[in-house]
Amino acid sequence: MKKLVTGILSLAVVAGLGLGAAVAEEAAGGEEHGGGTPHYPIHKPEQQDWSFAGPFGHYDKGQLQRGLKVYTEVCSACHSMELVAFRTLEGLGYSDAQVKAFAANYEVQDGPNADGEMFNRKAVASDHFPSPYANKEAAAASNNGAAPPDFSLIAKARGIERGFPQFVFDMFWPYQEGGPDYIHALLTGYQDAPQGVEVAEGTHYNPYFASAAALAMAKPISDDQVTYDDGAPQTVDQYAKDVSAFLMWAAEPHLEDRKRTGFMVMVFLLIFTGLIYLTKKSVYANKEH
């Protein structure tokens, strides 16, 4: 059995090394020969230092509140969060009254009424963040034919494969912050297209975009666009970090509870394993082998 496991691990390492070499050779070939098949993103997102990373990670509520402010004042003009209820904002440290006041800033469609007609009313805490568009067709028509994605789960849905050698470690210790890394890189990655690179009209060059060299969304935020009340830097980098953290919370609001439960389970299993071992020694202590 030991030989079999050793052989499998050896094959995995050799395969990983071979894949890494192939990827590197392919990337080098793509840069050297302009006619090669393009691979996106052109630049991989850089790993950021998130408070919620690691087995003992936790959300920074101050950062989440700033991220909500960025989403509300910038992102919500185009992107919905239809799976997130206003009442969950209590997890960001807001009181019930504050949540109700925040929800009242939105209007949602309700009905039908006694006359069989739909009507608009102020949102309440049990409602979800509404879409800025009446329907997907209207969203697409307002954005050159492509409806902006919903942001409810975007931080879990987006994430760039980290490549070799990181993916080998990810098999044993999964990296779960790829989505926030990608969102941060995308928001801070807008730049002028390099010489010799042409982008389609109406698109904007961003080497961190996962699907092409350019995307239809223009740079959405700039320095000092959103006013912070806690003295945090009002820069694009800080805005991007804050809204990325907020979107991670929106996608996984129970992350802290999950990690806490997982830690307690691991402690229980370690103690249980020790008890089983001691029981086994006690039972077989006087047995001849």
C-alpha cells in the first residue's frame, strides 16, 4: 500500500511539473509569436491580504459597511443583488431601525392589488435588493446588448485558476479568495491599450478581464468619488478592496460560522481519535500478540 501511495504521489508531482512547464512554454510562445491563441486574463490577479482569509478569518465590519456604500453609490446603478435581503445587513453591524431606513430608500414592485394591477411601494427589510432594470431585456438594451451580471454570488462565481504550482497546494488547502482577488484586480486594472493592441469600439482595455482583452464596462470608479466617514483612504484601490470584501460577504454571509463550526469539528475529531487510540491500547494491553 505504501508503495502504491508513493507511486501515485510521484506521478502527480511529475504531471504537475510537466503541466507547469507546458503552461510556461505556451505563455512564452504566445508572447513571442503574436499570432498564437490568446489566453485570458492576460495578467493573473494578485493575491490580496483579506481579513476573512484562512481558517480563522473573519469579516471586518467597517470594511463591509464601506463596501456597501461603494456598491450603493456606484455599482447599484447597473448591477442588482436580487438574492440578498435587506434584513441580512444586520450582519454588517446595523440595527433593525437602520436596516428599515436603508430599505426605505428603494422601491420594489408588488401586487397584484384588488384591481389586479401591479404597483410600486417602498421596500421593507424582508425585501431583496431590486434590479435597476425592469427586466433582463431592458438591462441588455441599456448596455450594448449585454445585461450586467447580478452581484449576489459574483464573488464566488468569479475566480481565476491560479496555475502551477499554486493549484497543487489548492488541492489540499483550497484557496477561497480568488473571487475577491479578481474583482479587485478588474476594478484597478483599467489602462491604455499597449502599442499594437487594438480594442473594439465601445470597449475598454483591461488585462485582468477573464474573457477578453477589453470589456464593455468603462472604468466605474475614480479617486474621491465616494466619501468615507471613517477616514479610510478614498482611492480606487481602497474602494476596490472594500466592495470586493462586501461582495464576498453577500455571497457567503455565514463564512465565519462555517469556519467556527469546522474548527470545532476538527478539534472533536482529534480528541475522538486520541480516545480511540487510548481505548485500543487499554483493551489490547494484556493481549499476547
